[in-house]
Amino acid sequence: MNTSLDLTRRHLLGQMTTGITGVALSRLFTNELAAAPLHQPHFAPKAKQVLQIFCPGAASHMDLWDHKPMLEKFHGTPMPGADVEVTFQGKNGNLMKSPWPFAPVGQSGKMISTMLPHMAKHVDDMAFIHSMTSRTNTHGPGCIYMNSCFTREGFPSAGSWVSYALGSTNENLPTYIAIQDVRGEPPNGKANWSNGFLSAQHQAVSMAAQQPLRNLARPASIKADDEKATRDFLQLINAEHAAAHPGNDELRARMAAYELAAKMQLTAPEVSDLAAEPQHVHDLYGTNDSNKLKAAYAKNCLLARRFLEQGVRYVSLYCASRASAVDGLLNWDAHKTLKADYERHCPIFDQPTAALLTDMKQRGLLDDVLVVWCTEFGRMPTHQEGTSGRDHNPDAFTTWMMGAGVKGGVSYGETDDFGRRAAVDVATVYDFYATVLHLLGLNHEKLTYYHNGANRRLTDVHGHVIKNILA
């Protein structure tokens, strides 16, 4: 017998160790590949950046964008089937027309609420989606759903997916920025721009014009050359430490965050310095308006343009916040006094947002930037019993897109005669983001990340590109 072929216990253990090591290494390499951003689109993109304008609180579609003549005709009468309608806060009263008239605007003749005279100037560049639907009638899950396509926390936001897929165009600024309203965070707060199970580097950096960046300047006692030498040495030892811990995604993300913070010392203060803008720009946006809330939002709009101009990949701009009283003003959640609430809200939103779009168009930014406007769901065509406000409605609401790759002056989908439900070409949040990703050169079915035994997608297992609104 040839004893050289005998399988001794020591030989067996040695072979097992080698095999296990190989399996472990292959797993580490797999983790590295899964965590690494793609940085390349799947096909030629129409857009390179995204500006998301989010109005939390469920902005009413039939009072802003979705004209319903039948509401005017049957105002004050029961809605068909209203006897079985029980919505978020209980019973509903009769049909209630919009407190403000609509008027045709632009070459397209689109009917827009007269409460938005500045935004009305842009309708020929907008593609409206009037048949949007949600899977929830609650603000917190609704906001998360509109941002991540899931109603529960723990999933990456759309901005995080774009960061993961395409990376940064400016190494000195974050890939993804969330600009907060002066009134605070939206419902469910930071979950709206969370990285979820993606690495931490893909979570948005939250900031606002009314919260200036501090402590970014180099101390006068430290020379520039000394600071550079220190950073170079730190980068060297960080690289060695990362190499000694392959596959440690959290470590790599933490290092990237510190490196970005150091780079932002040079870039962020300059970008966020709104005083550098000429007076006519401030006048356009309304940054010095006597209404402090309007002025604060106007500054955030101007800040958004400056970040987009510097190549930030994804900017989320919030107008209003959770329901917390500031100077008597809440968010778009008008349950009791819709007329009074929106007559405060609309002027805050209208001029600064329209100015942002005008400014971007004049600077050529809309050639590369896709602008999307959204809210978490719609509102009922009836008034709530005992009030002059509207309850939540997940079955119909409006969003719109404009800019790079979008066909302007068109509308997709329809609600029924009263705006109660999406009736024609019903659209979902999955369709919405399938279209956003498509314009960025990304196939929403191929943009995946392996997590907990599944290849996860932003659009889950749903979604179709809305081709009717593409240029």
C-alpha cells in the first residue's frame, strides 16, 4: 500500500483549513464587489443629477395641479359612495370645490391653480403624472414610501441608490444632500434619506441655509503645507488599516466620511455662502422677504442651485415639515382649514421654487438635471365632517418632472371626475422611480444589491418606465 496517499488526521485538518480559507476569501471578495459603487450607468443617460422637491404633509392635488370642473358643479352635494367611505380621520362630508379658481397657462393651456402664479410660468416644461397612488394613508410611512418604495424603515432612499450606482461628480462635496426646512424634519425624519442596508457613505448629508456650516476653517496657527502633510500621512495609514481589514464596509465608509469632511473644509463654506450672490438673484428668490418662513425656504432653494452647480449628484429640497406650529403655520396637512392653511403655504412655496427653476434654466442646468416634485399622497375631494379641510387620500395624487430627458407640456394619467381615485394609466411610486433611474441611464431591474438572501432593488419587484413623459 502506498502510505503517501493515506489521509492522516493532520492532512485532513490541513486540507480543510485551506478550503475554508478559500471560501472565506471568496466571500470577502464578494462583499467587496457588492459594496463597491457601480459608478457607470447601464446605458447613455439623459440626466446626470437629480433635484427632488418634496412637500411633506400631502399637498392637495385638486387644489394645486389637478383641475376638477365636476367638483365645482357638484360642490356641496354628497359624493357617490360617500356613505361607505371612512378615511384616515373618520367620516367625510360633501364634495368641496377648490377655494381658488384654476386658469389655463402656457402654450399647452394647462389648468393650474391661481394660487401658484409663479409656478404656472413653467408648465410648458413640466410633465405631470396625475394618476399616482400610494400604499399607505399615514404621513410617516407615506414619506418613506415616496422616498424608498417601502413603507417601513431600513431600506435605502432613492438618493442613496443613485449615490451607490453613480457615485460623485465632485470629490469635495457629498454625493447626496438633503436640505431641510426651517420648520424641522419631515415625518419619520432621517429615514427619508437613509442609506438603509447600503454602506453609510450613501446616506444624505443633511443641512440648511439657516444652519450654516461651522468649524470648517483651518486654524491660523497651522500652515497649509503642514496641514497637507498631516492629511497625506493620515491617508497613508488609513489605507494600510483598510487593507488589513478587507470587506469591512463600515470602516471604509467611516474613513470616506472623514476624508469628505476634510475636503469640505475647502469647498462647502464657499458653496454655502449665499452673500456671494448678486442682489438681483436674491430678489428673484425672495431671500429677504418679510415672511421669515418664505425667506428661509428661498435661501434653501438658492443653496440647492449652488450645490447642483457644483455637481452634487442628488439634492432633496424639503418645503414644510412635520405638523409643528411655527408662527401659526403647519405643513401641507390641511385637515381643518384648507383655505387659510394654503393661503399661507402657497406663497412660501411658489416664488422661491419657480425662481429656482428659472435660475437653473437660464444657467443651462436643466440640460443635465432632472427635477422631480412629489408629496406622499393626495387628499379627499370631500371636506372632513365638521371642518373645511380635506382628509388623506392614498388612491390619487399628482407628481411632476421636468428638465433633462423630460417632455414638457404633457400630462400622464387621470383621476376620476372628482379626484377621488386614479382612473386612467394608474401609476405607482415604483413606476415613478423606474422612470427617474431610466433618465439617469440605469435599468431599475438591474440596479441591485444583495442583502439578506435577496437581490434588493429600489423598485422592489415592480415598476415600469413611464415612456409617455420622455423626450
